[in-house]
Amino acid sequence: VDLGTLGGDQTWADAINDAGQVIGRSITAKSENHPFLWENGVISDLNSLISADSGWLLSSAHRINKLGQILGTGYINGQQHA
């Protein structure tokens, strides 16, 4: 299945759950590496799915469970957290 991209030229899938949701990372049009969620034929930047004022910048997505909960990493207040 072609997952598409976040505007760049490469996408890597890292995990899929029983519901067919796929997570991974994709290059954006600005050549940045962003984590994504793909479901129902649509790829979405995970950073666009969280509140803009959360303070988080998500950097990776590694696993997704059957409830759609995602394990990944990101930065808040300049510090990396899981």
C-alpha cells in the first residue's frame, strides 16, 4: 500500500496495529523528519494531531497498540522524552 508522504520524497512505516493504523516517519516538504499516523488512506503528521500549545514537538513513533495509543519520542521545553 502506498502510504504517501508528508510532502517530501520518503516515508518509512515502523508499526501497524490490528485496526490497520500505521505509524512511522516521513520527510516533509522542508526536508524535516516527522512522525506520522496513516489510517483509512490518509497520512497525518502526528504534530498536527496534538494541541499547538502543548509545548511538544514529536520526533518519532515506534509502536501502536490496538487502542491506537502510540509509543514515541518528542521534545518539550527543549528536553527529549518518551
